[in-house]
Amino acid sequence: MKKLFAKIPLFLLTLIILSSCDAVKKVSENDFLLTKNTILIDDQESSDAGAYSQIIQEPNSRLLTIPIALHFYNLASEKTDSVYYAQLYKTPQKKKRLVSIFSQKQVDEIVNYKVGFNNWIKSNGEAPVVIRKDRAERSKERIEEYYKSFGWLNAKASYEIIEDTLKEKRASIIYKVERQQPYFLDSIVKKIDSPIVDSLFKSTERKSLIRSGQQYSRNNFADERDRVTVQMRNSGLFHFNQEAISFISDTVNTGHKANIEYLISDRAIQSGDTTLREPFKIHKVQKIKIITDYSFENRNKKFQDSVNFNGYTLYSYDKMSYRPKAITDAVFIEPGGIFKDTDRTLTYNHLSELRVFRYPNISYEIDPADSTDTDLIATILLTPRKKFGANFDVDVSTSNIQDIGIGFSTSFLTRNVFKGAETLEISVRGSIGSSKDVAERDSRFFNLSEVGGDVKLGVPRILFPLNTEGIIPKYMSPYTNLSVGASSQSNIGLDKQTTNLIWNYKWSPSRIHTYRMDLANVQYIRNLNTGNYFNVYKNSYDRLNDIALENSSNINPFYFNLDDNNNPQSLIIPEGAEGFLNDFNQTDLQGLTEEDRQTIRNINQQKDRLTENNLIFASNISWIRDSRQSVFDNQFSRIRLKLEFAGNLLAGVSSLAGIEKNNNDNYEVFNVTFSQYVKFDGEYVRYWEVNKQTQVAMRLFGGIAIPYGNSNSIPFSRSYFAGGPNDNRGWLPFKLGPGASDRGDEFNEANFKLAANIEYRFTILGSFKGALFVDAGNIWNALDNITDEKSTFEEFSDLKNVALGSGFGLRYDFGFFVLRGDLGFKTYNPAREEGDRWFKEYNFSNTVLNIGINYPF
């Protein structure tokens, strides 16, 4: 950590040095480095991103006004390997000496290393952008054409190179555009040859994007061509394409008006050198063939099995491995239905989502037996994925519980396990670790262990006793996931045993909307070694021990480890610490300050929450709206809302069955008090692309879990925490909050959370990225059994305890993942006294290094 901090001033010094480097070092005489592009529209500077995108040459990228990538490129030598050899062998004596010290092979490797390193510098840097008049001329033409495409048909563009009089070999380019008067659409005359096209067109003519009175725009014509093509190809016109649509614009002597002739011609058929025309026809898909085990190797073999099902014919080169309905449910091309491109697209997507086939191939051909040439045969080629798969992973970790740990996991996957395109995955995991602070010490180095396993079944439909297709039709890609898992720890923390059962549904009404629903989410957590609590949570023990020692005269001496003079040294774990807590709860111990009493109450409440066994029987539903087009899209938004209820079913059954409550007035199942609560949280993420090199990302989060009925607190596994690489990076995970408290516990958690993050991301050099960020948020206790005023949220004025962290990060983009290191600073710390919260710990000695994979949101 100290070494890293020492390198930060070095990095800043490097920036200063680079800023003083000669950026035009590799710019030839009579050439100019491009420093800026400016577009003037009718003598006013333009900010039109579309116009600037027409410029071919852009200035070198900059970081803090410094062209770092250019300076890095300038570090490279222009020498080739032959020049390197010439330098190495300046004299025969030098050559002989080098070969005597190194072998000829080693000398060659030295040269190859220098050449390779030199090429690496060039590939990660940016060559100087030297102004080229031919590219400026081409850019001028593109800008002029750009404005013509939006209706300024008489636009004229020019450019001027402005030499920098203060810095040598530098210049900027000003592009000037005189748009003049725009053109507007006047008369629109339509001529449609095919009667069926004319009829279909008129049914949606009100949606036309070409209308009289609007400003001329080529984009509107292109969009109209797309609109009509989509309509026709989803109305049975198999042969229809964009080439059938054309527009003729008359702007001669029209007074800046454009008269449009809108043409849709008949189908063009090439016959030798002659192009024939015939009206378009509506085509129907009369036959659908599905090859369930296609491969290039068996394409010429004969089919061994076939099945006719609901108008579909399924073929197999071996014995049929699938139930027909499992496949046909994913096919949206219907026997006897008209041809539709959307049916083909839906079929592509849904067959891929079955997870048992590679990307399918779908083709159409005219049925040779049909004399009208309107019947189609659809052929779907499905190539199965491997039926069995296996995976094995090893990882090394460390934590506050173990000094070092080695984890192993393996999983086995079986596809189409019940012939309905289901997937069955069985996974086993285990770990061993070492710690000096275990409850049962022995001579073994690896004295911790954990073992667990999961069984997951995926089914491409909704598994439910009632028919749900009317509510969730198959076009929504319904999917059911069933999973059962268990794990057990030995000598780790409280030796936790966990059992999980999840019955989950997922469906997507549209491309951007997704629902997830846990019909049942059951978790049972049993702590086998609660007596080890104060060995694990040392901070809580230390605070309790300090209070006990300060008041030892009022505390049972048998609770302490004593020195040779019978003076108290420390509370005995666990008997002494638990005895002290029991006495505090049952009697009025003398000598304790109110602050001591609140600290003990906090420790006691934390201990009860972390050592209690939990039975959670929950159901939840999530709604996600994600407008992101692809992983490369940097201009999108995402909303996630989730509502969860727990314990209502068990509470209702317990009440109806007349089950007696325990001494705490709670129902129990298997001698465990089950949790009952309602939980709601929401998240909003937004990305803005400033340009190709920079983006702004923002996240807002809020959540609350309210216990009621059978509970007065939320289970630890369902609580919120703050801090860490994906949250408020000025604090370590679990170290922020609740509220203004400064408990110092290993795991600070609460049932109410607010968070906001904003990040400015930019490219530094090639795959090296940077970021500046601000994180705000905190956790609080609300509507539960916590009474500490510093920890609770009771009114809006408690928002003054929102913590603020800020900092910067360095990232390296490997393409398939991003390695991230962020330095977070405590900018506003609500745990400090009011009036002393701003920038008091804003220094490198209190910074937090956050290491993460991929972006935090």
C-alpha cells in the first residue's frame, strides 16, 4: 500500500513532465499538428455532433489538456531492426565482443525485444495527427453533404487552416458553412404498381414519415423505406425488398419547395439479360421442417426418425432425442400462416434461449409442388450443443476470518436431461484455510474448511400447476429455475450451516423489459458455534472488554482472566463476555456511563442478530427495464425495482393451526423463529457518452426492509451494508454506518439504505482507462428494534448523515473484462462530530484502495 501511495506523486510528476514535452517532435517541416476543429454555421460556432462526426481528422486525445497518448507515441524510436543491428555492430570489434559475451541468438533476441517494445509503444500511443489538405477537403465535402441531407440543398462549405503563431508546427482548421434557405416538401404523388402492396400501404398510410410541409430530410426518406419494407415483409410479401421503393425529388424553379414522386414498383425478376416485372404476391408457409440434430458431417445422411406434431415435421439422423412440443413451443413460424420476418426473428431468439442448441439456421424456399408459387417451405436446422459439460475452478482468498484460503469448485452440466430442453447442473465446492484465531486449535496449518453443493434445474417454460400461457405467452421467453443447495463450515466463524431452496421464474414481455419472480425463496441458517462469536468479532470484544476492565470492581471477578496478582486482564471467551452481557441485561450494573450502556446495547443487539438461527420463507418479484443495445452501448438507462415478502405464509398457517407462541411471543418452525418482513428496493443507472473516449455514469439506489409480525429485526443475509468497491469507495465494505455511529464492528448492517454514485470515465492511453468519482450514501436502522439515535433514521434531517466519498481510479480493459483499482477518500464523514466532518481525513494515509473486476455499476 505504501509503495502505491509513493507512486501517485510520481504519476502526477509524470503528467507535468509530459506537458512540457515536445508534442511536434515527429511532425515534419512544413507540416502542422492539428490542434482543433471548429465548424461555423452562418458565422456562428456550431455544437452539432453530427456535423463534427463528418470530419475525418480529429486532434489527438487529451487528458487534463495534455496529449498523453501522443507523448507516449513520441517515446518510440523510428529505428527498424536493421538500424538496431547497425548500431550494435558499429565496428567489427564491437560485433565480436558482443557475440563473445552473448550468443548470436541472444543478440537477435535483444534486437527483437527492442523492436517489439518499440512497436508496443506505437500501438498503445497515438501518432501525431498531421493536417492533410486532401482530408480537409474531403471533410468539407462531407459537412456540406451533411447539411444538404437535412434540407439545405444549396449549402456551401469551405475551410481555412489557421497556423498557431505562438507554437510552432501547430494549426487548427475552421470549417465554414453557409446553409442558405432550407427546402420543404410540397406535393407528394404516390405510384404503387402492385394492387396488394397498394392495399397494404393504404392501411398504414397515416404512419408515413413523408408529409407535405416538413423540412426535407434524407433520413426521413430512409426511415420511410425501412417502415414500408418491414410492413410488407410482415404481411406475407416474401420477395419484397427496399429496392422496390424509390423517391424522385423535383426542386427546379419551385421556390425552395420539393415535389416528391413516391414510387413502389412491381417485383423485379432477372431472366438472363432481361429484367421482368410481376406484381407481388402474399406467400404462406405451408410446410415446416425441423432438423433436430443437424451437423455439417451428417448433412447428406438419411433421416432415421421423424415425428409429425401440430403441423410441424421433426427429423432426426438418429433416434429423436426431444419431445416435439419442447421445440415447437420455441418456433413462431406457424403452418398455414403468412410469411413474417418477425416470426423468423422470434424463432431465432427463442430457440437460442433453450440453451441446448447452437444458433439455428432458418431458410425458406418456394414449394416446387405449388403451381401458384405462393406456398413456402421453411427449414430449421438445429445443431445440438454437447450434452455434457464440466467445469473446474481454483481460487485463493483472504479475509478477516482466515489468513489464507484455497477454494475448489467443480460443476457438471447435462442438457436436455428430460427430453424437454431442460438443463441440469450439479456443482460441488469446498475450501480449506488457515487461521491463528480458530476456536479449536491444533497443529494443522489448514485448520478451516467449508463444503457445499447445489443442484439446479432449468426448464424453458413456466412450471406451475395451472396453465399460465394466457398470462405469460411463449413469446415472452418464460423460463423456470429450480435450485437446491447446502453448505457447512468447520472452524470458520460461527460454523454456519446453510440450506437454500429457490423456485424462480423469468420472462421478458419485450426486448427492454424483464420480470423475475421467486415463487419460493427459502433459506435456513444454523450457527453451530455461537460461543466463538467474540473470537471472530474482535472489535466488539475489545470494546466490551475495555468497558469491563474500567468497571471491573462492579463485575463478577470470575468473568476475567487474572494475572499473578489476581488483577483482571481480560474477559474470558465466551463465558466471561456472555456473563457480563447477561448481567447487564438482567441487573442495573453500577458505574457505567450512558455511552458505555449504549455501546453494550449495540454489541448485544449485533451479537443476537449474527448468532441467531434464521428461517426465511420469502417470495419476491423484480421488474427490470434496460435500454442497453449491446455491451458496447454507452448511452442507455436501466431501472430495477424489487418487492419481497417473507413469513406471511408461515404466519398464516401457524395462526390457523393454533400453534403456540414462544416466550418472546413469536411462532417457531422446527424450533426456529421464522422471519417476517416486507422489503422494497430500487436502482436507477444512466450512462451518457460524451464522446468516444469519455463517458459519464450515474447510479441511484434506495431500499428498506421493514420487520413486522413475527420479527422485530431483519436477518443479516437480507440487510444492507455500505462501503466497498461497488458502493461508497471512501470506506471499506461494512465499515460505513449505520448513520452517524462509529461502532467499529466487523460487519455494520442495517435495514434502510440510500446511495448515489457518479463517475466520469476517460481513456488515458490505449487500454488504460481512468475515472473520477463521487459516492454518497449510508445505511440506517428504521422501524426495527434498534434504539441508538446515531444509528436510526427518524426524520429528513437525518440526511445530514449521508456520507460522501470521492476519488479517482485506474482501469485496464482486457476486452472481456476490466481490472479496476479505485482510490477513495473520505470527503464527508458523518461518524465525526458535527462541524468537523468535511475533508478531515482527505489524505493518502486514510485512503481506501478498492480492487474490482468490471465497472461498479
